[in-house]
Amino acid sequence: MRKPLALLHRWFGLATAIFLFIAGLTGAVISWDHELDAALNPHLFELEAPAHGIPQPSLQLAAEIEAANPSIQVTYLPLATEAGHALQLFVQPRLNPATGKPYTPDFNQMAVNPYTGEVQGKRMWGEISLAPENLLPFLYKLHYSLHIPDGFNLELGVLFMGIIAIVWTIDSLIALWISFPNLASWRKSFAFRWQKGGYALNFDLHRSGGVWVWGLLLIMAVTSISMNLGTEVMRPLVNRISPLTASPFDTITPSPLDKPLTPVISRQAVLDRATSEARKRGWEAPPGAIFWSPQFGVYGVGFFEADNDHGDGGLGNPWLYFDGKTGEYAGAIVPGTGSAGDIFMQAQFPLHSGRILGLPGRILISLMGVVVTMLSVTGIIIWARKRKSRLHQSQRAASTNVSKRQLAQRDGSKPSPAN
């Protein structure tokens, strides 16, 4: 059993190594994406003009931006900002009535001074570029999609990296099994031969290094499936074990990417209904952001303080959903409530990002990104060393066979001894 599993581990490892190397390296960096992005691009995060008076309401700013730019619609809008920070909002193109196709603006994110309404900066978040303005979004998107272009109305990069995550999960289970060949040698699977160095240490870094953090590696692999293939794989699988509460994103057939929907009901009306619903539920946090899904025709309103948009230190922030045509309540995600399956799914992003533990969790996940990178490199070195050894043995065997044939031919050509 060990031999076929070792063979599977070799080929699974080789198939995923380069992609996990990229995911690990970028993951170590994007654990700090907000801080690094702000350091590189202060014009997108900090107010360029002094703050005077009272900030304008975010809904008013969004309406002014859409009026000045009829080709776009605001899709994510913070409802408050931290002191001294710009208002960062996301936009998507509307349909061009003349062509029936979406417009093609050269930006999808804007930074606005909430006091003056001035647009401080724009960028295409996720653009393939190493310029300071694009670097962190580029790395973030590279992490989960490799920037593979969409096609066939599918996010092919997200799908591909989801498949890599499935292989990684299976390979993690195989790796643990073959790391403990027998009970007598279990200590070796935790040891590092630091003094020997070279190939011996490389082997220990790969095997023992993976064993020491195996549980965390498995969490990262499983949550990677949830991040990329949540609807396609993880939710149906979890639903078989523990029924999940349906959200509008589970029950509505999405509109094609090139056919974005436009809301009928206003943001203000949705916000009023969301605030009323939150108060009925006894929530104390203020509404922190509102988004519009052009694919599903659904509004979402999240409740959190301005400095806690990621929901650090728990399972995230609560969200309420409303139909974009009627304004009717369409569902909710309330961290810590629902079935065991609901809570499991709520924990996927907080676990994957480390934010479930706040700052210590982010540090841990950043270190784990370095570990994944190391395991990918040491695995390739082990394969290359063994491949070189196998080739060398094959050449020696071939050389020996040739020598034997030559010897046999020479012996056969000798004259027979006289009687």
C-alpha cells in the first residue's frame, strides 16, 4: 500500500508544486494587503485635503459619482470611514443601450474624499501590473486565480485553483500516511537533522516540517476549496452532513457576466429596511457597508464599525440581504447561528485568512504561506534527486547489460579448444 501512495504523493506534489509555491508566497504577503497597499498608495487611503466639517453621507456621494459617470454603477459602498481615511468604493460597468454590451471603463475602484466629494484616485483592482498602485491587488488576485482569463461564462482561474486545492487536500492525507511507515520509527517523522545539512536536512524539512504543521496545512487546503469552489463543491458536500440555510445566492440563477442587472429599489430604501431589521434583532453595530450584486440582483447590508470591515477576531460580520426589485428581505448571514454546517461555512474565510484569531492569526497564516512555499521547493528537490538517482541506476544497468552482451559475443566467437 505504501508504494502506490508514495507514487501518488510524488505526482500530486509535482502537479501542484508550482501553483502552491505561488499561492504560498502571495498568501504570506496578502495577509497584510491593507497595510502594505496603504503604505504604497497613500492617495487611495489617506485624505489628501484637510478634513473640515462633517463627512457627506456615503449614499449621497455614490449618487453624485453615478450621475457624473453614467457608464458605471457603484457595487460596494462603505457607509462610514475611519478618521483621516478616504472612502473606497467599487464600481462595475452598466450596459451600453446602443450596443447591449457593458461599457468598458478603465477603473473599478475609486477613492473619494468624504468631506469634499473629490475623487482622489482610481484604479483597476486586480489588473496585471507590478506598478505600486496595482501591486497588492495583482498579488491578491494571483493568489486565488493566477490571473487566468474568464471564459464560457466561468471564472476559469478560480475554478482551476479550486481543483488544485482538492488535489492538495487529498495529497495532505496521503503525505501524513506515508510519513509514518511504522510505529517503531515515528520519532524520525518529527526530527530534523540540522547538523547533517544538505539533502538529509532538505528531506526532513519536507517530511518533518509538513508533519509538525499538518493540521494547519489541512485547514488551509480545505478552506481553499471553500473559497474557490464553495457553491460547486463544499456547500453541496456539507449540506449532505448538516443542512445549510439557503441564501439568495443559492436559490437565484445568476445573470451572465456580460448582462449586469440594475436595481429598481434605491439604496436608501434598502438601508432603511436593513436598519429596522437589525434593530429588531438587537444588533448594536451600525450599518457599515452596502453592496449590490449585478449578477444576482441582490442588495447586502453589513453591520460593523468602520475599522472592522473584515470582522477580525471571530466568524465575521452579520449581513442582511434584500431583493433588488422589491426590497423584500431575502436572507441573512449571522455568524455563530444556524446549523453546524452553517457555522462551518461561516468559519471558512476567517480560518483561511487567520482573522478568526485577529492579529496573531494573521501572523500565523503569513508564516504558513512561507511553509507552503518551502514544502513546494523541498518537494521538487527531493523528486529531482531521486530522479537523478533512478536515471543513474538505469544507465548503470544498461551499461552492465551491454558489457554482458559484448562479453557473451566475445566468448562465443572464440575457437573451440582442441581435443
